[in-house]
Amino acid sequence: MVLRDRLVNQAASRYRASGRSAYYFARCKLRHDPFYSLLLVEGLVPAGARIVDLGCAQGLLAAWLSAAQQCYSMGVWDSACPAPGSVASYRGIDRNKSEIRRARQALGNCAEFIVGDIAGEPLSEATLIVLLDVLHYLDYEAQLKLLRLIRAALPMDGLLLVRVGDFAGGIRARVSGCVDSLVLRLRGYGKGELHRRPLSEWLVLLDEVGFTVHGVTCQRSLGYANFLLRAVPKRLLTANGNTQ
């Protein structure tokens, strides 16, 4: 708890220069979204990772990982958590210019932020690709196209962290849909249309494009539940029975 408070304060403080809304959003999101704590507790960022964060918004992942490195180097750490993996590079991509401006103001030269289409920017050299609550904003054809691009870009020892909702999840799924629609309005995209799937369909889709899902973690936050999927490139059998 003490470590999390220190990390939240340190990461969020970077956003003071980006304005009050950016600062308080960072504090709230980093404190209440279980994704960020799980990253550290389970050591999900491999050492030397080259990260591409698709739909990065104001770059909270970069701020969180930077805060973790700083705390660890100062000897402020929890023995229950593995040492945070060093990050070789971080590139965040988002189509929202205001979000990217806030990210650049907060992180400076610590990370690279690009205004662009997440399906149109190069993914080469990435070893860890993050899609946090993004896919359901794309239509079904675009979801398939993007996942295929990610699969083609990742090396065999690469990792995809993707969080999705379960459209068959009852009341929590409906609440999640309302939250996502509100996010679209707040970002200036009107009502928008969500393209959601049941969890079972997300798993089938990832398998079809060439991923093996090694972990499924339910993450509950503020009344709704999403699922964090840890996917790695599938090893295929060649004609002689070897894997590749």
C-alpha cells in the first residue's frame, strides 16, 4: 500500500505541468485501475522491453514505469514484488492531439509520443505491445486487421497485453459499455459505436490470428469488470514436426 501510494504520487506529479484535469485524472486512474499494480506484482514487463502502447492517451503507462524505476533505484520497494524490468524504449500512439500534448508535457524526453492511427503506425522492433481498453472502439474488420499487424510485428518471444470487456458479462458489461460511451463523448468523438464481443470470442479471435493466450485475469474497477489477456505468438508446427 505504501509503495503504491508513493508510485501514484510520483507518477501523477509529472502531470502538474499538463493541467489540473490531467493531474487528477492520473491520480484517480493510477490508484484505482488494477492494471498498473498487476504489472509490477507479476513482473509483466520483461527487462529490456521495447514497448509500443496503442491508444496510450496521456501516457500513464510510461509515467508509471518511470516512477517504478525511480523508486526501485532509491531503495523504496516491496519485497513481494520483483524488481521492475528496465525499459529499452517506449512509444505511445494515440489519435487525440490533446492527450498526446499532455503526455509530452509530462514525460518530456523520457518517452516518445505520436499522434496517429494505431493501425497505421509502424510496430517494428516492439517486444511488448499494450492495448488497454482499445479494441472495442474499432469496428470488427479493423480489430482483425490490427491484431494481424501486431502478430506480424512481434518476435516469437514478444508479448501482447490486451484488455477487453466481456459483452456477455451481464450488468457489469452494461455498466462498462456506458463508461466507454462516456469516454467517447468526453474525447469529442460523439456517441460513437462500440464493437464488443463476449470473452470467448476474443479468445477465439486471438487464436485465429496466431496468438496463444497464457493468462486471463479479471480486473474489477469502479463497478465494472474487464479481462487482461496475456498473449504470445503461437508456435506453429512445420512439415517436419518442429516448431517455429
